[in-house]
Amino acid sequence: MAAGDLWLLIGNSRWHWAEAIGHAGAGSGSAVDSASVPLRFSHSPPSPDPGGLAWSRLRAWAAVGRLPSPGEPGFGRLQALESRRLGLGRVPLLQLPPWLGIDRALVGWQAWWHQSQRGGGAVLVADAGTALSLTRVAATGAFAGGRLQPGVSLQLQSLGQSTALLPLLKSGAGELITVAEATDPWLTDPWPIETERAMRAGCLLGVAAAVAQAWRDAQQLEPTALWLTGGDAPALSPLLQQEQVPHELAAELALEALVTLSSEPGP
């Protein structure tokens, strides 16, 4: 593994990148732990010019979002790199159903592995992105189900598109605002007067409540550690702290898992 190596996770609304900014070696037949590799993370809309990307440096990729269709830029590039695509078969969780999204498998395994280094136990991973996915992994390392619902930005989009009077919130670049990028004082003003801030507060607080309730439900089954990841995780963390819900904030679990698992020997 060398500086400049790249990993790509194609999400529902963004492309997520990890880039090695240092070197890490591994013995023959052994994996490189992402924690031992200095990494830089970036997140952006799908590239309008995939031909300009440094595909030769791509070590591995995975996709849960839409792939380019035949004739679209990037289709041929990804086809040529199909052998570097990481699938469910490379994720060492037990009882993974074949229809599970690779993003849920990656974050579930990475959180469970981190937890195993702290004494073990079950985990619940709240991945707060376009969708809020809640993924349980039992203490044994087996996939144990989950919940899915619209994430904050998807709720805001639905409100703007499905109502006559509510605005479709935009950023300067013309994209939907993600709450993780907002600076409104959520904790000090839970009852905003302005419509736009009321929309953001309602969606964010609703997602936080869903995460808190899911963790409490999981605790009834077995002691469970909550791991929080995804683009809106930094905005949700203080709300969970306010509700006295213990959790680990690890915004890049999926990319960390992609780096680690793609350095292992073949399946």
C-alpha cells in the first residue's frame, strides 16, 4: 500500500473517497488495518467527468448507489475495474443475506471489529446519510437485522417537493443542504420560528429520536454498543449526548472497512 492509493464507495447521492497519504506495509498473506494507514477522506457529488479521475490508483471500490449506464461517462472505467469491486463475500460477518447493501455490511463489520478490540459485544450502527440505516450485529459477529428510514436530507427534500408552501432547501451549489454542514444552534433553539429552521430542526430531532429508541430496543436483547457514522453523524452526536445515549462517533466506518478488507488475500 502506497501514498496516493484510492478507494471509492459509490453512495446514493455522493461518491466517497479514501486516499492513502502515507505508506503501510503488511506481511505476505496478511491484511493492512486501516487504523495503521494515514488516510484522507473526501465526499462529493458523482464526478461529471469520470475520465479525469486517477483510476489507475484505485485499489478497490464498492457501490450501493446508481452506477453509470452504458454510454455514460465512467461506465467503461468501472467495467474495466470490476475485478477490484468488493462484494458481500469479502465481508466476514456471519449470516449476511445476499440482498444486504454493501454499505451496511461494511459499517456493521467495522464497528463490530472495533468493539472486539474493546472487549467484544454486540453493536448497533446508525449510518446517517441519504437514508438512516440501523444495522445490528450480534456479539457473535452475525448480522442481526436492522431498520431503514429516510435520512435528514431526504426528509427535507420530500417536504419541499411534496408540499405547496414549504421550500426546497438549497445550498449555494444547488444541492440539498446536509444538516452536518449547518451551523444553526439546534440545542439552544429546539422550537424555531422561521420555517426553514423549523424544517431542519424537526427532521434532525426526529432522526436522533429514532436512533435513540433503536438503541434502547437493542439493549433489551443484549448489551449493545451504539456506533454513529455517516455524513449527518456529527450533527446527531450532541443530540444523543443530550439524551444520555452513549455512543462512538466514527464518521468514516464504511471507507475504513473498504481499505482494510481490500488489503486481505483473495476470497
